[in-house]
Amino acid sequence: MVNFDAYDIGNHRMSCPACGRGPRDKTLGVTIEADGAGVAHCFRCAFTESYRPERGAHLTTPSKPRIKAAPPTAKHDTLSNYGRELWKDCKPLSGVALDYLAARRCRIPPADGDLRYNVSLKHPTGYVGPALVALVTDAVTSEPLSLHRTWIRADGRKADVDPPRLLLGGHRKQGGVIRLWPDEAVTVGLGIAEGIESALSLAWAYVPVWACIDAGNLKALPRLPGIESLTIGADNDPAGIDAAHTCAQRWAADGCEVFMTKQAENDLNDVLKEAA
């Protein structure tokens, strides 16, 4: 409650007892009349209190309930219109994209795979530069889900921007893969790895290959009908090893022949760069 007896006749400002954020947050207006009666009103939350000295009584109106923040925008279950337009604007691999992949010692995927190039793509930080753009599709249904973007340099390094790799915000990633080789190329065998560069390194030994984006997606990759042989380019870190083993065990238990790489470096692309 407001201590009206502490104020002289006139208008005053103070911190609201309902929503005040400290003594300097003076959103409550207090008016004291000549007869000692008073009224207080908060200009932020509408808390109101009045006082009549002859009755020694306070009448309080609680503040209005705060407006709840809007819930986060629901994720797109499929690729948004913005994403579809961005994908249409991307071109087949050329220029800096080919230079980047060559410098990384990656095998160049076919033109009908889901990896393209944007010569001038804006990063959320404001940076604008060349980028690889990959279409993320549902591993089972092939439905477009999101886009994976990597800002690059011709010397094989990522662009000097943080982070250099991004998925579209508000889009589903779970269950998605990047079909570096199209479905038509996948018959009885498939190679998979976490990242694009790792998958394109595996492609020197085995094709077709897909990238699973990260360890979580590789770990949960569902058993795909018709594939009799799965080759996993495993990242040599705890998450990568766990993901590869979990995926391998599930596929093998369902009758699939499974092979898994093992290297001292973190991933297959590190091996190729070191060898080069």
C-alpha cells in the first residue's frame, strides 16, 4: 500500500508497489488533496489506490494482468516460401564454390544433387559474400525442410564471419539430410557423414553420399527401404563416434551390411587435407 500520510499536499511521483523496478522507477503518480485525501495511479500497470483519512481506509484496484508475450513463431514443418525463393536464386556450383571444394580436397557432387552456390549471400551479421547453399530434405519423404548455408573463401577456408554455417531459423532440421547425390543414384548402397565436406571426402571412396548435418541427425537416421549397404564416415569425437555406432547397430540389426570409417583426425576431410 501507499503511505499517503508521508506526502504533503500536491502531486508526487514514486515507484509503483505493484510493478516498480527500483526507487528511480517513478511510474506511480500520487496526488494529495487539502483535506488529506489521496489517490495514486500507475501509468504503466494501472495499479490504483485511494485514501480517505476520515475513514482510515484504503481502496485498491489491482494492476491489470501483464500481457503475456506471444509464443515463439512455430517452426516450419516444410521449407518456407522465403527458403524456396532463396533456393531458386542459387546456381550450380561454379567459381569460388568449386575453388573452395577443390582446396578442401572434396569430390565435386553431380549437378542434380542438392548443393548449390550463391555468389552474394547476406549473413545475419550484415556480411555479404559467396556461400554454399544446401537443400535439407526429409530422409524418408524427400520433402524440403530447410537450407544449410556455408559462407566460404576460395582458399578452402570458411569466411571470417561468426558463425560461418547456418540453417534457416524456424525450420525443422530433425530427420533431414542433404542429398549430395540424388535419389536416382541411390540403389542398394549409400554413404553418409555428418558434414558436407566429410561426405564429399567419403565420396572419393564411395558414392552416392548424403550429409546428415550433425551427429544427432546421423544417429537418428531412419532405416531406408531398399538399401542393403550403408557406409558411415564417422567423425572421431565422442558425439560422432556415439552417433555412428548407434546408427550402425540399428541398421545392422535390420539386416543391412554396415561399414564405418576410422581415422586419427577428427573427420575424413581432415585426413584429405593432411595428406595433401
